Amino acid sequence: MNLGLAFDPLIPLPWLIGAAVVAALVALLVIVSRTRGSLLRALAIALAVLALANPSLTREEREPLSTVVAVVVDRSASQDFGDRTQMTDAARAELETRLARLKEQGAEVRFIDAGGGAGEVDGTRLFTALSAGLADVPPERVAGAIFLTDGRVHDIPATIAALGFRAPVHAIISGQAGERDRRVALTSTPRFGIVGQPQTIGYRVEDEGAPAGARVAVTVRRDGEVVARPIITAGQPAEVDVEIAHAGANIVEIEAAALEGELTPVNNRAAVSIDGVRDKLRVLLVSGEPHVGERTWRNLLKSDANVDLVHFTILRPPEKQDGTPINELSLIAFPTRELFQQKIKDFDLIIFDRYAQQGVLPMIYFDNIVRYVEEGGALLVAAGTDYVSDGSVYNTPLEAILPAAPTGQMSETPYRAKLTEAGQRHPVTRALPGSQSDPPAWARFFRVIDTQGARGTSVMDGPDGKPVVLLDRVGEGRVALLLSDHFWLWARGFEGGGPYIDLLRRLSHWLMKEPDLEEERLRMVARGGDIVVERQTMGDAAPPVTITTPTGQTRSLTLTSAEPGLFRATFPADTLGLWRASDGTHTALVNVGPLNPREFAEVTSTTETLRPTIQATGGGIWRMADLAGGVPRVVAVRSGERFAGEDWMGLQMRDVSVVRGLGLFPLFAGLSGLLILLAGVAAAWAREGR
């Protein structure tokens, strides 16, 4: 219980001050005049002024509050290296035992785990965890904070005031002094690159705890494929040129050979994601004659902003002679030499739409097309009646690469094309809208070209199993053959139309080697807090996948069938960094959070990072390996500037309480106040009357 005196003036404070000044002058005048009873008169005047101030006696009922000690335990990924986790757990248990003695003195100990998991912000943030753990504690109750960590902390406050309390901060460091480690640091990383062109990446290999200048073997990978193996000098800047292979994310890894006796090889690898941008897909469309479905191809390709279309329609073959003067013709000459000899390699796809040999293209140009495909180009032949004519493109050197030979016959009965068993699995036609029903929910066709000796993959067939869409790989390139010229019926909405946009767009992009449309492909995608692994295959099953975590640990993952040709599995992404999946043949990469987490950048334990902040608070810093039990002695300190010694750490005990009850007794209120004033006046009157 605490007693006190409080004032609640009956008049405004300026008036009360004025009254006090006047009363003091009158009392001084009375005392100076030395009249009888002057002191008692002055006392009576003072009591009158005091009554205006309305004093009250107060009584407080206080409850003492505990002193709070915060212990922050670093659970970040860097604590998993070496024996740090075991050292930290042992130190925590010993510290809990020693801090138990402070509980007898009214202390409250809070253990706060910080770091760990993919949901954490990049880096070790112990001070953020400390602030959150003490959010409900007034600064006056904090006795101090103790960090159990490897010293690699990334949210150290810029000033001591930013701590939010004035109390000692101590750090007990796990790990060993003089640890060795090698890491790759990126110095310049491009964000974008044109597909087919190289980009330069700058990097440096740094050795900690080892002499500089060592020769280091480096492996550079793009999407898991080795593209370079340079030898560089540790500590010196280096550069490597990597060609951008495809549109979208190209993940480039730079991995240095391990250093003997190093702490971990995890940070021997750094990665950069470069978004590949196509300058534009160049497509050459050659229509052999005007026909009703010609605009289907043109409109589809022109609607794609990523396609640069060059379209020619053969309106007047060279042998046509009708007496029209040349200077009166408004036709554009077909630049065959420029397109099929000089610039053929500039195109990503060549389409022959209802094209029949009419002497426009010399045979040597078809040889050029064959070489173009074998060296990585793409050819699509949209066939019609032209394919069974004497001028069929099959009767050219293209015979070597076309996947089926015409028999010279056509079937012209109505039918609904349907996906083959392979077509249900192939990325070009898998889950094609309308294919789920039997018969498929799309319009009928009325013609199919009969062929023989088909090779490659038939993804869509017609009556009697006759192929309608054939896909094939030739050398490094690809070829597609459409054996019906009625796909335009889908575009016109005949009998409800059909998914011509989906089919033809997927087909053209498969020919141009879009990665998502590869028949055999392993893919990883980060979705929320999970990683999804997908395996596209034409087979009946997918082999198990080996998952490699950012810390180098491996696990096996079994994929289950999600739909024909697609197998999938999901697991939690519990670590920041670059994840890798491999089934022995294919490799996939996905990044969770930053590509190169700060948590793995510098992993050697250190006492220097936290030292300035700790010394500014009067605290201390020690290594667990240097202390008995892994922690120093704990000492309760009431005041002082220094809270640490060689083998002890101090915690500032606080005397803090909270008011639970308050009593108030006005001295000049009611009868008591009247009696006091009357007593003063009566005493002055009695002394004066003697």
C-alpha cells in the first residue's frame, strides 16, 4: 500500500495561482507589521488557499509484476549444418535450468523459436521474432534477451532505440571457430534474354577460412543440362555466356567444386532465372490455291501476337498463259529463291496448305526444306485433294520426311474424327474440348485422305481407323500431316463447330518446340505452400522421381495418374531455395522464394555480426564450445552499465507493479474542511483577543 497527496483545484489554475500570490503578500504584510497573532493569521490565510486547491489523501493498492526474460532460439536452415542443432538444443536445456532460479525472484522466462520453413521471409530474423514475442510486455518489464544462434542474423536493428527496450542483449553462438566454406556469389545477373542469343552472367567463387587464389572447377548448367565447365581462380571475378534455349524461365546454375573440409556444399551453387523472350515466331504459310478454309489458318496465326506471319497464295502458276500483258497483272511474284534458299532458316515453321506442285518451286528447294527440317525446323502439310494428285508434295524430296504416303484414294463419307489412344495422352490433343464424350462433341468431317506406311504418332483418326492427324520427328525437326481439309468446318460453326483453335494452335506450337507440349517432360511448379510435380509421358506409367531439396537432402516421390498421359504428385515446400526433381532421364527445377536465399549465402558461424549491437546494450557474446554446459552463469543484476563477464551474463531485474485499487480522502471536503478552516480562524482570533 502506498500513501500520497493529490490536488483537484476548485477554481481554474491561473486563478488559484493569483489567489496564492495575493495571500502570500497579505501574509507577508501581516508578519512584517508584527501585530499580535500575525503568524496565526498567516496560517489561516494559507489554509483558505489550500482549501481552494482541494487536497486529498490517496491510497494505492499495488500488485508487483514479473520481470520478463526472452530467449530466442535460432531454428533457421543454417543451424542444420554440422552439430549446431545438437549444440543449440543442449544449450537451451542448460539455460532453462539456470533461468529457473530467477523464477523464484519473480522472473518470467519466454522461449521463442525463430526461423525455419518456406513461409519464412528470406534470411534469419531473430529480432523480428523477439519483438513479436514481447509485443504484450511493457519495456519496463524486460530484463534482457538471450539469442541462441550461429551468429548469421539478417534483421539487426540500425539503432539501439529500435529494440524497443533498454536491457542487456546476450548471444551464445553455436558452431566452431575457424570453419571453412566455399560459396558462389553472383555479381551480374540478366533478367531477360532473346531466345537463341547468349547472355553473360558474372560470378565469383569465395573461400572462407582457406587461402585465396585456389584454382576451382566450375560447372554451369541450364535447366539441368551442362553447358560449360570453366576453371577459375577463387576470389577473382569471372563471367560465362549462356545461350537462352527457350521462352519462359531458363534456370542457370553455377556450381563450384567442393572445398576440402568445408562446412556444407549447399552454397557451392548459385542460380539465376533468365526469362527467355522470343523475338517473334516466324511462320511461312504457302496456300496452293484459294479455298474456303484458307482463312482459318491465316486468322489463327494472325491472331497470335507472338507470330510473325508471311503468307503467299498461288493464284497464277507460271505455265498459265492467257495473253494478259505482264504490266497489267497486279500479282506479286513469289520470291522463291529468297524464301527457300536465302532465308529458309529464319522461319520457325513452314506450312503447305493445299499445295500441289505446279512448277512454282524447283525440286532443289524441296531438298532445302528437307535439310531445314532435319536440322531442327518444322513442317506442317495441311493436305486435301492435292495430296492424291500427280502434283502431290509427296512426289518431291519431301517424301523422305512426310509420315505417310497417299494411296491415291479418298474416303468421302461423313464421320466424326476421334482421338486415338496415343492422342488421349499426347499434349497436343490431350483433354481436347469435346473429346470426353463418345462420339466426340464436335462437327463431322466429310473427307479423309487414304494413306499407307504411316509412321510417327497418329493422334486423331477417322473411319476404319484411318489417320487424320499424324505427328513425327525427323532428325532434329518435326513434321505434322493433316489428312483432311475440313477443319474449317469447325471454325465456321457447322453442327456446333469444334475446338479448331485449341487443336491448331497446340499443333503449331508443338512443331515449334514449345516446352509445355513435349510428349516426355518432367515439370515442377510452386503453388502456394506446395510443390506440384508433373510427368508427361506417352507410356502407361511414370517412374518414381527423386526430389533434391535446397539443402542437398534427397527423397523419393511416387506419381499417380491424373489423366491419360499425365502423372502428378504434391508435397509441401518446407525450405526456401532451388528444388530439383529427376527421374533418371528428365530433370526439372523450381524455385521457392528467392533463388539464392541469404540463409545459405554465408554459413560459417560468427561472433562479429551481432557484437556491435550486443556491446551497445552492455551484454556479452560467447561460443557454446568454449563454455561448460554451453552457456555462461546467469546473474540477477539490479542496476549497472555492464551486464556480462568472461563466464557470466547479467539480467536486469525490475521493480514494476500495477495499481489494482485506489482510495481518495479529500481533506477540505464537507465537515472536516469546515472544521480545519474554523480552527485556523478561531486560533487567530483567540490570540489577537488576549
